[in-house]
Amino acid sequence: FVITNLEFFPKNNLVIFNRWGKKIFEKTGYQNDWNGGDHNDGTYFFILELNDNANTVHKGTLSILK
């Protein structure tokens, strides 16, 4: 899961949930190093907090296809 320009926000926090809302991944200082692990194909949801001066939060979906 790659997020462009993430290097400008080193204090970011990324949380990924499955479709039932169970947290499957969380990392502070995410560096585009999550590849889906051993999780099944499907749609997942993420919350990315940039922890910038504006307290920017991005929410969205991602798909795992193997």
C-alpha cells in the first residue's frame, strides 16, 4: 500500500481495518512498507492521520488482490 509524498509527514499514523471493522494493521511513521500480509482478497478501509499543522486525516478504501 503506497501513499505518495508520505515522506513529508514522518509522524503519520496509518490504521487499516477489514470489512467488519477489525483493526488488522497500525503503524506510526508508516513508510509505504505494508504489502497486505497474509490477509485475504477483498476491500479494506484505512485512516491516515498526517499529524501535520492542520491535523489532516484521510479516509478511504484499498483492495487486496492476490
